[in-house]
Amino acid sequence: MSEDDESLTFEEAMKRLERIVADLEAGNYPLAESLQKFEEGIALGKHCRALLERADLRVRTLVEAPDGTFQEGEALDGE
């Protein structure tokens, strides 16, 4: 995955990963290129996982304020 790929959105990275998987399953590449695509797929998977972890953290830290708006802060159990 290149530096440009690190700026991919989750949706863009998933679409690219799905295309790589489909091509690998179809046997569209010679062995050396298949290995390169597999490595790219692993990097894209890690990128997607990191984006999901950041989104999860953000969701977990959002707290509803008394006025109904959401603010970042400590998550409150049972509220």
C-alpha cells in the first residue's frame, strides 16, 4: 500500500480489497503478481481495521448532553 493509499476512505479501501480478492479467487494473476496483490490486500485490510477502530473510539466517546446535542467526553455507563 502506497502513501496515497493511506488516504483512502474506508469505502474506497474496501472496494479495492474486494476487487483484489475477486481477482485472486479467479486466478487472474501469475504467481508473483498474486503474491504482490495478496500483500496489498493485507495492507488494505489493516487500513480498514484502523479506520474502524478510530470510528469505534469516536462513537464510544460521544456523550449526549442535557440539551440533546452530542459532545465528546467520557462514556457514561447506564445512561
